[in-house]
Amino acid sequence: MRALFMNATTKRDLLSLKNLSRADMEQIFALTRALKRKQKRGISHRLLAGKTLAMIFEKPSLRTRVTFEVGMVQLGGHAVFLGPSEIQIGVRETSADCGRSLSRWVDLIMIRTFSHTTVEELAANASVPVINGLTDLFHPCQVLADCYTLLEHKKSLDGLKIAFICDGNNMAHTWIQAAEKYALSFAIACPRQYEPRTDIAREAAKGGAEIFVTQEVQEAVRDADVIYTDVWTSMGQENERDTRLRAFQRYQVNEELLAVARKTAVVMHCLPAHRGEEITAEVLESPQSIVFDQAENRLHLQKALMVWLLKASKGSRAKTVKASRQ
Ligand code: CP
Ligand code: NVA
């Protein structure tokens, strides 16, 4: 007799959009549409009855926390919130041990943390699907919900021009990966020292995305279908706030800039927003702004994502089986 480890080789995670093919994304969007319709019509859809999601938060959140927890409740499951003082990854125990322990009790793990490596280590050691709820490098749940929101507003993603007015942060990196999946044109305007990582941009460009980096906001926004912005100072960069406030003064989404884009352009923001900094109150509240549609769709998209990941990972839970020697 020998022990065979059926390790979680077919387990599906969402650490970045690299984990999904375009076909996967389309399945998730179709499921999102179906679940959103059911939720709006009050039709029960307890697809995850008896399942549990662990939610690890090492950074603050409104949308991610509420949408994952409410989503799990609507699907008939349960969510366990683990805040910054609870697990203390890297202090109280390793990311690997955390993943191994949680896998013995829960069906899914969602984590929001600083270093992307923490999430990679957790996922490599967990036998259940791991979802990245934001790291310093990527925010895939937000961009999936944004793509779905754009499908609702624009019918198709192919060939859209996205102007991103902010630094090369986690949102920018994730949009760059999305641009590869849908052959989008992605133009980012930011000061030179705040550009996105060249390795991420180069890889997406190799895969067919058009990536433009400029210091000129008007150049990025010309003929854009989407103007996207995000806070100038991301979570974890608070000690750079004064420098960033000065560096980004020219990089505000305001009415003057909006006039340069297509008349049909929509304005997007992952939120939270800082009115008067990266975006004016007028633009955020304008009819072209779809920011609260984005926020709503986090709920529907993540419900679909959780159902899809569990289905795609079926039978992959790490287990030891006995097999006879041939
Ligand atoms: N957009 C987003 O992820 O919001 P929270 O930080 O509130 O979760
Ligand atoms: N770039 C922002 C996104 C917030 C949802 C941050 O990381 O703080």
C-alpha cells in the first residue's frame, strides 16, 4: 500500500486575472447576470447552502467586506470575518499555516492584504479556492465587477478605450491584465515616477493589449469610452500622502477633462472617492458617472465568482487516498 496525495492541482483561485481565461470570465459574467436577475426578482438561489467563506482583512473595507458577507448569506452560506488583529499573518503564524488550517474548516477563503506574496503563499498551501480581495499589486474582484458593469452599459468590451487617470497602482495593474483578455486600449496618465510596472504592461502588450503611458491627461482621455480614476494615495501609502497630493494636482477628473472624451463616455471609480482630489463632486455626481452601478455589481459578480470557483474546483480538495501497489 502507498499513500497518494491527490493534491489540489485542479483547485481554482483568483489571485489575479491571469488565473482566468476569457471563456472563464464570460461564464462568470453569464452567471452574474442570472444571479442578479434572481436577486432582483426575489427568487431564492441558495447555491452555497452549508458552505462557509473565511474573510481575512488586513486593510480596511466597506464594499469588499459587505458584498462578500451579504453575497454568502444570499447564497445560503455563511461568512466568518477575520480582522487585522485576529490572524496577524507573518506575526502570529505564517500565511502557509493559515491556509492549511482554514482549509480544514471552510470552503473558500477571501483575503485582503498588503503583499501579493502573502496571498500566493496562502493559496499555494490552501486546498480550497482563494480569492484576492485586494493586494498592493492587484484588485481582480473590482475589475471583474467593472467589466460586467461595462457590459451592461456598453454591450461589449472589445475595442473599448479606457483612460485611467491615477498612479500605476493595483487597479491599473488589474486593468492592464483585463486589457489583454478583451484587446482593450488602456491609456494611463500619471507622473513619470508613478507609472505601472513595466513587466505587467509588457506581458499584456505581448498578449494583444494596447497599453499607453503618458504624463498628459488630455492625451489619455482623447476619444476614450471610459474615464477611470482611483484615490491618489492607496491603502498602505498614507505616509506618502502629502507628496502624492502635490504630484497629482494636474491629474484630476473634472468637467474640462470629461469634455475631451467621447460624448458617450462613462466615468468609473472603484470607490472610496475623495471629492476635490482625483475627481470633482460634479463629475462624480454627473449622469455619465456609473460608480454606484460598479459598487452594486461587486455583490452580484462575487456571488457568481464564488459559485463558479467551487464548481470549477470540484473534487480537488486535498485528500489522502490509499492505493494498492500495482
Ligand atoms: N472598491 C473597494 O474595494 O472598496 P472597499 O475598499 O470599500 O472594499
Ligand atoms: N488603489 C486603492 C483601491 C481601493 C479599492 C487602494 O489600494 O487603496
